[in-house]
Amino acid sequence: MRARMVFLLVAALGLTAVLAGCGGSSKSSNSTTNSTSAGAAGGTFLSVAKGAPSGSPDPQINYTLQEWQLLIFSHDGLVAFKRVGGTEGTKLVPDLATSIPTPTDGGKTYKFTIRKGIKFSNGKELKPSDVKYTFVRLFKIGQSPNAGSWYNVIEGGDACVKTPATCNLDKGIVVDDANNTVTFHLTRGDPEFLDKIAVPFAFILPTGTPNKEVQIPPPGTGPYKWVEYNPNKEMKLVRNPYFKVWSKDAQPAGNPDVIVQKFGLSGEAQVTQVENGQADWMFDTPPADRLSEMSTKYASQVYVNPLTAVYYFAFNVRVPPFNNLKARQGVNFATDRNALVKIYGGPKLAVPTCQILPPSFPGYQAYCPYTKNPGSGKWTAPDMAKAQQLINASGTKGAVVKVNTDTTDVNKAFGLYFVGLLNKLGYKAQLQALSPDIQYPYCQNSKNKIQFCYSSWYQDYPAASDFLNVLLGCDSFVPNSNASPNIAEFCNKPIQGQMNAALQQGITDPTGANTKWAAVDKAVTDQAPWVSMFNPKYVNFVSKRVKGFQFSPQWYFLIDQASVK
Amino acid sequence: MTVFEPEAEIATLDTEEVGGEVVGRSPWELAGRRFLRNKLAIAAGVLFVLIIAVSLAAPLYAKHVADTDPFVSNLSGTFTQNGKTIQVIQQGGGKLGLGETPVGPTWHAKYFLGADSQGRDVAARVLYGGRASLLIGIGSAVLASLLAVVFALIAGFFGGWTDNLLSRLMDLIWAFPVYLLAISLATVLLTAPNGLKIGFVHVSPGSLWIPLVIIGIVYVPYIFRPIRGQVLSLREREFVESAIAQGASNRRLVFSEILPNVAPTVIVLMPLIIATTILTEAALSYLSIGVQAPQASWGTIVEDGQGLLYTRPWVAIAPGIMIVLTVLALNVLGDGLRDALDPRSKLRTKG
């Protein structure tokens, strides 16, 4: 998820978002993953945010971290990411299903057995037919953002995308209510299918949920239920009286009795409320000029966690001057990633990088050729001499370059940095700062012939292809489309071949596939379709009374596992 | 107790004895004399000229005093003060060391007012910002005045459907709240990725001409209306009718009879319009739809400083002070000019 999520959803997060599954969170030098048992049940957890989650409240449409963080404890999927902090939080565990099935038929068939006795918050018992109803609804509502890219692999999915009204998935999902089983038939092996059904788009809803956008999340099977969703005021969840724990790993009981998120407070006001104990947690990233104060006076309430995300500027490899490999490599060598880290908030909040995959991610192996004294895999300093040599050899000096970014403070500052750098390298650079609402689609559309564009990407789920194939695969470049995440328009046939081989191997041998992905990461980095800047960290600021803070790589702060009693 | 004797005062201003002969003075001489007696207005004029002068000296300050390029990021830079090497951007303190803070005011040549979040010298940027703010403020006021005077002369002199057409056009512009109209135009023109193309004219997205023209246009009706009223009135005056009777051409009537009589009104309005356009420019730039980065204006610097209000308030305060001083000087100057040029204000010269 990037701009899709990042600036819809995580736009709210301001600077950052997702985590890196690197061993939990690190608050100053301490672990921030406190035990859940540190707190007691009861009380009201009050959080504050600038505004409501972007887009629809419908769980099959919403694509924001802000809502997903709450949906995970009101709803369940067949499988789930383990609900704990640290790297364990990236592991899939069975949730509504009794176990995680081994795919058969070359990775094309998954047969799940559904647990018995689980009830929705409206009192209805969960049945296998609800599973099919949920996936049919996902297509029928017609607005689910990933219906056509993630779930169309289900047999009949493509037809459902084309004509949602007549969608039935009769071949793709076979239900047996008598034996409590659900069988998925896919059109091809998909090593990430289980990841995709563990996110809120695929959380199971009761049969009869309207096949149109709803204005409050419908009943789910989790320990909480939604009782209010007013985008001008607040979201509110209370305990689901029908919930009983069936798997502590997948869906543990929550601690607070009531969870509320109020809207309409600026970042400054959010910090002040948390400092004063008027709120328990601020959703948005704290303003930069309050960090020092928080760091000094409220250090015990601050948690800093690495994210599996990357901030980058994409070159357009099909448009001059950056259709020239030496020019791209030259800019990479010249980039002072420490300066960019400073703009973001300093070395405690971001780590310089040269490659595509973030640390502690499947397939990650540290690699940085664009630094002084390369070899260690880490970026240390820019190499201006090498940069100038490459750019001179490229013959691209003097070219006009538009540096495209959005108008938010930090991102505009990145753009300004590159305008200065490119001018220094001999280009004629100018800033093109567009509204955050249009900047990402603008950069994606090849009609606009962007040259150098800011973007960022946060994991949807822990799989190397979610970065490499989604952002730099040949199929991810869709000419003249606003939905073409391959901004660089990069398509290298031999590298694509490596990606396809890794995807195929991932169906049966995920570990072996990750070795292949590491090679892909290196090969792509050598082609320099981006200037990868840094991997960000996330700052959580909680009130004094919050105990049991846990940070999941997948879901960030596990709100329901904290205690306010 | 001083007794004010208006007739005697007017007589003193209007005439002078030269070699025993009483010589009359032109209205412009009279206005000059009245203005020179207004010490506050002179002080305001001096202050305004001083602000222009220091703004024009921005490149000299940046090169020879601050030794910096205020348009280029200096995030990893250092400077020396009292033998100590100081980081321009400093890592946050406390137990966690979060955040990066630009250096605060040093009150020395380098980083006199500190640095902004890009590590650029705030003092140098404030001076450069003055150049852009004053250029746009004065330029748009001149543009608005020129257009307004031309339209008002045409509408007031020819009357009839010409007057109706131009007056309704001005009413149309006037009907929009000025900031709303300016913001709408600026949003469309400045965010157009490839700038503005009208025929062979191409204005790049970051050009200062865009805010200058936008602000100039939105203030045309505010000058047009009083001038048009004056032209309508002058058109019926005896000296104009006398000129018509003598066979004067329309051109002569407009340029020799009417224009000189509306000029004082324009001059009186000018400082007040400049003050208003400077404020408008600051507002637009603050909203990121005026002067575009990396260029600076006082409005953009206030915007830059907004995120640093808690730790480095001078980044926002310094351009704020410059805006206040400039607008104050222009308003006082405008009052002084009005007192000097408006014949009906003669009785106020003493007061």
C-alpha cells in the first residue's frame, strides 16, 4: 500500500506508516512490546485524530490504516496475522478456520474447515455460506479497491469484476455447510493468497449484509462491535456480548470496555491532550517541533518502531534524461540520504537505504552500491566524484528536470532538496509541487511524462513481491492509467523472469523463493529506477495510564491489547 | 490657547510674496508643502523606502555578510561561531533524541535570525522575501490602478452601453469575495503542472507573474468604482464643457482635462492598495498558492515557520514583523498623501 493507503490512510499518519517486522518495537533502547498482562480489563480507551479515515467506512472498501487498526478486533478472516508485537506479528495463524490448509492442485485449491460455535455481534452463528457471501459482496459492491488485483484470482473473479451485479463465484468458492468447509478454487497458484485473505477486505460478514456501501462496519465476530461512526465526530466500539475467545493468537480478548476515536484535533492539540492525560493515544504523527519536548519530558510515553516501508523518488526510465542508466546511478551516488533523514525527523526516525526491500522483510539482504566505500551494504555518505563522473559520461547535463512532489511540508522539503542537488549536478531542475490529492495519480499516469517523482510504499502484507513486483514489475506499468503503481515505468524482461520464477517457487517453497527475491532486489537496485531514500520509523505517543503497549509489524499499535485501567 | 484661522492658513499656503508681488502656487506645489509638514507621513515614507532598500540589498547581504545561498538546502551544513563549529540542523535532545531542530538566532552575521527547516539563513530569506513581496505588492497595485483608470476613463467619459458593460464586468468581479477569487485563480493557475499557456505566452508554474497578475486583477474594481464616479462628475464640469465648446477632441478631453484631475485620487489610493496587495500576496503565499518554492516571500517564510513555532518562533515572527511594518508605513503614508492631495482636506491640514 502506498499512496493508495499511504496517503489516504496514512496521509493521516502524516509522515509515516507501517512497521518493519524487526523484532518488535524499540523505544529508546528498551523494548516497547510490553506484556498484555501488564494491564487490566475495563475502562474507556480514548484516542484522538485529525479526521475520520479517508473514504468509505465499509470494511470491504476502506483502505486506511486508521480504520484497519480498529477492524482487526471487530472482525475476523479465515486466517489472521498473529495478534502480538514484534516479528511474530507477521506470522499467519488460523482464525475462523480451524487450521491453515496446504494448497493442492499446484497451489490452486485451498480447503478450509470453519470453526463451530462462533457468533456475529448480532447473535447469528457463523456458517461457511457467510464466507462465500462475503467474497461475492466484495465484488458486488463494485468499489473494493483490490477486487480486480488481489481477489480476481478466485475462479469467476474476473467475470465478477466485469459484471458485479451477476457475480456468483459458484466455481471459485464451494461451500459445504453440513461439513463446515469452504473450498477456494483459484485460476492460478498465488503464493500470497493467504496474506490477501487475512486483511479487512476479506473479513467475514454475515449473510444479508447489504450488497452496497454501508456507513458503519456491519456486525463481525471479534470482541468488539461498532456502535458509532460519525466522520465529523468520532468512532466508537463496545464489547461484543457474543464473543468468546477461540484462538488467543488470532483474536484475543481486548482490555478496554469501550474504544473511542475522536476527530477534529490538530497534531499540536493531540500532543497536548495526550500530555495532559485527556486522551490515551494520538493517531497522527506528532508535529516535528514537539518531538524534542516529548523526547525530554515524556520519554516513557513515547514508542518508536521501525516500519516495513520505503520512501523514494522514482525516475521515469523511459523519458530523458533519466532513460539513461548512468544519469540515474549518478544521482543515486550524489544523494545525501542523511540530509533526507534529517528532513524526516532525524536518525532516530529513519534509516538511510539504497535498495527496494525494507530491512527485516522477506527477501531482504542489505545492499547499497550507491555510497562512498560500498561493500558493507549500508549507506554511509554520498560520493560526489563518482556522481559527477557518471553524469558527465551520460551526456545528460543541462537537461531540464521537473522534480514532482506534493505540497505537504516534509514531502515538499524532499523535493526542494533534490532541486538543489540536481542543479548542483548540472541539470536545470524545478519543483513541481502538486496537491496530495492528485500528485500520486498524476505521477502514475504515463501521459504526464513525469521525470522524477516522490512516492512511498508501505507493506500490505509481508511478501517481497508486494514491493518488487507491485512497484517495479512489467504488469504493474499500465500506460495512460492513473492506477499504475510502477511510476518508474520500469520493465526489465530478464528481471521480470526472475520475479516470475520467485513467485512460482513461493507457492511451495517460500523460504527458497526469498533467496530469489533477494537477487531480484539487487538486480533492480543496480538498474536504479529509484533513489531509495530511507526506511521510516513510527512514533506512538500514549498517555501515562496506557499499559501493555504492543506494536505489530502488520497492524501497528494493537489498541485493544493495551490497558487503561 | 491657539485659535485656528482657516482662511489665514489657506492664504499662507496658496500664495507667496516674491519681490513684493504675490505669486500663486500650483496645486501640486501646495500638496508638496502640505505633505512636508506632516512629519508622521514623512517618517512612514522613509521607513517604506528603507524597507525597499534593505530588500534590494538582499544579494549583498547573502553574499558578503551571511555568506550563504538562501535558496539551497543546507541540511548537513555547519558554520563557525566564536571558534566553535555548529551544526545548522541539530539533533533533538532528551532521552530519545527525537526530531531535528534548526539552529536558532545567533545574532551574529551568520544565521542572524537562525535557520529554517531546510537549513537556510532566515535573515537572508526575509530580505529576499521582501523583494518578492514588494515586487508583487507594488506591481499588482500598479497593474490594478492602470487597468482601473483606463476602464474608468472609458466608462465614465463615454457613458451609455460602454459604461454599463464595463461597470457590470467590474460588479461581477466585485461580487466575489476578494480572497476567494484570488485563491480560486491561483489554485488553477499555479497548480497547473505545465504552467499557463495563452497563445505564444507561456508562464512557468513558479513565475512571480502569476500571483502579480491575479492580485492585480482582483483589485481592479476597488479602484475603478471611485475613479469612474469622479470621471462622471468631471465630465459635466464647466471647464470640460468649455473645452468641448472649443472643439477639443475626445483624446484631449480625457488626457488633458479629466486625467489630471483624477490623478490625485489614484496617488492617494496607491499606498493603501499596495498595503492591501502585500497582505493578499502574503496570504496566498502562506497558503502555498502565491510565490512558489524555492523562491521566498514573507508569506512563504511565515508558512515555513509555522511548523517551527514551538521551537524556532523567529522563523515566522521575522517576516511577520516586516509585513506589519510595511503595511503600517504604507497606511500612514497614504493618510499623509490624502491629507496633502485632497482639496477638501484643507481644513484638516492644521489638525
